[in-house]
Amino acid sequence: MRSVDWRNTVVSPDGTHHLIEGVALYGSRFAEVLKFHAPGLAPVQDASGAFHVTVEGRAAYNWRYERAFGFYDGLASVDAGATGWHHVRPDGEPAYAARWAWCGNFQGGRCPVRDVGGGYFHIDLTGKPLYAARWRYAGDYRDDIAVVQGEDGRSTHIDAHGNAIHGRWFRDLDVFHKSYARARDDLGWMHVDRHGAPLYEQRFAMVEPFYNGQARVERDDGGLEVIDEAGRTIVELRCARRDALHSVSADLVSFWRCETIFAAVELGVFDELPLASADERTTRLLDALGELGLVRRIGDAWEATPTGAHLRLDHPRSLAAAAAYWATDGRRGWTALRRAISDPAWRPADPFADVSDDPARVAAFHAALTPYAENDYAAFPPLIDGHHRSVLDAGGGTGALARAIVRARPGIHAAVLDRPEVVAIAERPSDHDAGLSFIAGDLFAPWPARADAVVLARVLHDWSDERCLAILANARAAIEPRGRLYVVELLRSPGDFGGALLSLHLLVSTGGQERTQADFERLFGLAGLRLVEVRSMASISSVLVAEVA
């Protein structure tokens, strides 16, 4: 048989064998084949399992696996089923004794793997971990730098020893390509340098890596352009699909969306889905809900999309009550926006006191907010220190966060402190909530409880600095010796607009605001507290950990 250079082979169009110059390389046929890699072996699959073959189509060894992949750095990743994933040498011998829940391919002597506990990290060619940390996800190394994702879903760069390159975290991130990396923050995509600093102020819907000093990007208006490394437009490749006038117009009529959703909820439309037919006006409403991505047509029937299902009353995290709240009580404060801006002395009425004598409005308010709390606070329990045995959730509403704590941390006691009318409507603790209790009280009067961990979750943003200091003074007094305060808030970043609309809503509804980390450090200092650490959550919130100074 003539000598064959495996580098000149290709996979056949039907994926069952390999070709060289259009001619079959061997007579065998497989269920699947992948490309050849050095030292001239290709992964294949047949009825016996997965393995590697030579250019003659012969098995390179006797082992069979669930899956087999190409050789990189002389080792190939294989899935051995119940035994676990690992890497093998060209002769089929395991490269090391360890086994994983999954493993990638080696690049430069390093490879990402996932252990049985779900943690990602990197190993060397002997199967030894390169560092002690475990990540939510870890990607391949390129030029001794890899992207890893923390438990909060944000990503950063690490070096070959697992150390942070710059310590900046992003919603999404790529490895460096010619000195720059694609990165996404809360406002959109951009390019960052080796220090994690943005190259320019703009944000885009999409960016490609730089190629000879230029990169193709897509703007939020749908336009495509090429930019240089300073973010300047070099050439426009596609004009905007949404012009500025219509973009502003869409914002001006955005209340259409809220009213459409509210009408559908009030009329019980989502609870009646799927619907095989509807009258003319209901069809127009369903069409509008379809434009919003909340319903779809399957054959002749209307049904809710996974997003729209959140507006059913029987959804475990139904937003039906939230739709009613934002279309009524939640919107009223906005009528005072112009006065709030122009008159520095203007203050809104206390919204919590305003509804206190109306049980129906109290219930509606907390029914609207509870699904947000249950969704956002699910990631909170692991972020409080393990030695705490008691938690005081001040201003904790009907107990969504405290319930998450006692269910995730058996043996811990969590007390919820809130206004009497709120405690009155809270669901009583069940067998699943052992250790949960409720205390009627006032955030601005001395608190009738102390704890190892005091929590203020999305409380301080409702109040002015003066009122925040009163709350923090009570929190400081409630912290047991060597205890800590945990403040859950959205942290605004100086210089960007994230959270600005929400901060405006707080101005007109409660008189509060969203704050930066520096704002909280200043408040803590005035209250006799010291910021120790900021921990990120999977939601938009962060956890500021403080101690008595």
C-alpha cells in the first residue's frame, strides 16, 4: 500500500470514512468519524463503541469507549461511561489514574476538566490540578491565559497558576486575541486590554476579535460597522435597521407593553391557554402578546411561550401579581417625576405606611415582589459565612430570603423582622422551614432581636442617607460579637448608566436611590461599620459584607 500522509486526509461527506484526493482511504465504514490528528490517528464510532484508527482503518488498540476525540499534545479525551472521562495515549493506555465527569482537550500542556461535584479547573499532562480553586466553568488556555466563570455567572482571566490576571469580572468574556479580548458587561460587548480595561466607551450588540487593528461590530440599532482600536468607526457595512426617531418613539409608547400584559392577566388569557380559537378582539390581543414574545401559534392553537408562562396564576414564580402592581400602584409615583427633579424639597409619602391600613394593598405589594425575591435570593445562602448559627433578616418582607437560608443551611435559625401588617400576611413556617420565625417591628425603632448575621436585602436603596444611617445604627446594635452585616444591593458603577432608571423609580416611589460601593463604604463608616468584602451574586445584586468597626 502506498504511503499516506494523514494530514492530507478529509472526512467523507457522509461522515462514515476518510478520503484522500477524493478516494476512500480504506474499505471500512463507521457510524461516525472525526479528523486525523498527530500521530496519525482518528476517532471513530461503530457498533462496538468509540476508539481510534490508523490511516489503514485499523483499530489502534483494543479498548472501546462511549466517546473518543482527537489527540492534542499527544493525548486524547475519552468518555469511558461509568468509569469516567480521562485521557489516553496513542496506544490506548490511560495517561493518569484520575477520572472526571468530563474533560476537554490539552492545549499547551493544560486541559479543563469537571469533577463529580460540578467544579471546573485545569490539569497538567499527568492529571494533576494546576491550582486549588474550583470554578463554575473553565475554558482552554491560550498564551498561558484562560477564562473562568465564578459562581455568580461572571467571568475573568487567570494565568497558568490560577491567579487572576486583572481581577475584573464580566458577564461574558473571551480569551485574548492579539492583545485584546472580547468582553461583555451589563451594557453590552466591547474589547478590553490585558488589564481588563475597556478600549473605548461604546458598547455593542456584538463584537468580533480585532484583525490587523480593526474589528467588525454590530450596534444596538442593528447596524454593522468596522471600528479601530479606539472604537472609532472606519466604515459602515450595514445601515441601522432601527432609526433614531423610531427608537425614541418606541420608548415613548413603551406603556403599551405594560397595559397589554396587564389586560391579558386581568382577563385571564394566560390561564386559558392553549386556545384553539378566539374572537376578533381577543385575537388582536393575542397577536400583540405574540409580538412581545409571550405567546405563539402551534398549528391552529395559541399557547404561552416559556416566558409568557410566568404570567399564569399557577406558575411557581408567577408574575401575574407584578403585572397588576406595575400597571397600578407601582406606576403612580412617576406622575410626580418632574416635581421630584425640579423641587429639591419634594419627598414622596412613605409607601409602606401608605398601604399599611389596607390589607389587600399590602398583600398585592408583597405578592408582586415575592417572585423577584425568590428568583434573585436563591444564590444568597452560600454567600454568608458557614459559622453563623442565627440570622436576622431585617425588612425581609414575607420571608423569601430567610426561607432560602433555612432550607439551604439546616440547623440555622432565621428570624424575619418587618412591619406588623407584613408579618400578619406571611405564610407560616412549614416542616421545610424549620428554624424560621417572624418578628413584628419597626426598622427605625430599636430591634427586638440580635443575631450572628444581620441581613438587609434591598432595604437601604428605599431610603435617604439619613434614614439609612438610622437603619444601620440598629443593624450594628443587633450584630452579636464577631458577627457580620450582609447588605444585598445593586451596585452602580461610576461612569455607566446601569441601574439609573431603577434609581429614578426609587426617587419618585420611596425617596431612595441605587448607590455605588463608595456610597455604601461612606454610610458604613458613619454608622460605625467597616466594609470587609463584596461578594457577587448570580443576579444583578452584590453582597456587601461589613463588621463593627
